[in-house]
Amino acid sequence: MTTLPDRPASDLQFDTAVPNAPAGLSLQSSSGVTCAQCHNTLTEEYYDVNSVSVCDRCRVAIEQIAAPLTAWGPFVRAAIFGVGAAIAGAILYYGVIAITNLEIGIVAIAIGYMVGYAIRRATGSRGGRRLQILAIVLTYWSVGLAYTPVAFKQLADAEQTRTSQEVTTESEDGLTGGQLVIGLAIVAALTLVLPVMVIFGSLPGGLISAVIIGVGMRQAWRMTAAPTLVVSGPYRIGASSTPAASS
């Protein structure tokens, strides 16, 4: 992939569609048009990318960056970064619950942003449907992970109450490898069902939490979408706004 000099492609803000107008004409002078990406002076023709004037070389590079991500290497990197952000978000969410003794669902929106930002950083602001699915799954999983310590505490309290008057003489042996795997699988499954259990277990107030969790997932989905480009041209320097015929 061509590396763009000086200015990152994200500065062009091509994640939002704009009218297909040759805004770059305003940059014309007697000496030509300046490419907004590489800052070279163009004397023959230029392209308009989301109302920004660029040269043909930068246009090609921007289109490559904006194309949906399909390679598995960057996807794995995005998954690693996303999992890290999801765990950090779960710690933040649980910290809020532990300190305030309240389930402040709006933290889920922050988790969605954290996951989306981490994935974009890992992929160089690339996007695509696979990254969007990864982002919403990790956002949902992060919320469930935050609820897990609370659920285990409630289970421990219930077990302690049940056995408070019982004397146990069983020896406590260490967990075997198989038991550990089974235990981790149970915990993983628990993190996936806990958000649903919390929502339905606290109805009708749980509907608010459901909406906020959905907003957090939508935030992650939008942040990892493939950027939208509006490209027109080429335009001749010093000519009218009619695009020049492509060779």
C-alpha cells in the first residue's frame, strides 16, 4: 500500500459523505492547486475527495485506505487491541458499580467508544463489516465481564448462607486441568448471558440499561465502519468545474 506523506489520511475526514462539488477550485491560483495530502503543487489536474483537492497518487492511496479491511493479519491485531479495551472497559464499569453500588449503564457507551477507538488504532483507521461485528461483540462481552464479579459475589453470599450452619470435613484439593478448563468455559458463557439476565431481572428499569447497552454497541459499530469517499475528477487546472476526460 502506498504510504501517504506528511498528513494522515484520517485528516481528510472521509467518514462522512459530502456533496460532490469541486471545492478544490477555491485553491486554484496562477501557480496551480496544492494537494491537501502531500502539499505538492499541481499544475495540470487534480481530484476532489470529500471536498478536498488531492493529486492522483494521493487519491489512489486514500481509496486503498478507505477500502474495507479483508486481510486477517490486521484483523487479529484489531482483535487483540479490542479485547484489551474491552477488559479495561469492564474494569471501569465494575469499578463504578463497586464504588457507587449502582449500575450506571451509560458507562456502556464509554466502553463502545473505547473498543471502537482501539480497533481503529490497530488498523490505521481502516474499517469493514468484520471489524464492526468484532466491535459490537466485544462491547457486549465487556458489559457481561463487568457483571461477572457481582454475580460471583452474590453466589458466594448465597452459598455461605446455605452452609453457615453446616460443618464440612472435606479436604480441598487443587483443581485439575480439566476442571480448570470447564470452569473457564462456564465463566465465559456467564459473561455472555449476564447482560440479558440483568436486563430481564430488573424489569421494567432494565429496559433503560438495554437501550444504553445498545447505544454503546452502536457507537462501536459506527466507529469501525469503512469510511465513505465521494470522489470526483480529474479537474483541469484553470479550466471549468467540468471533470476532465479520464485517459
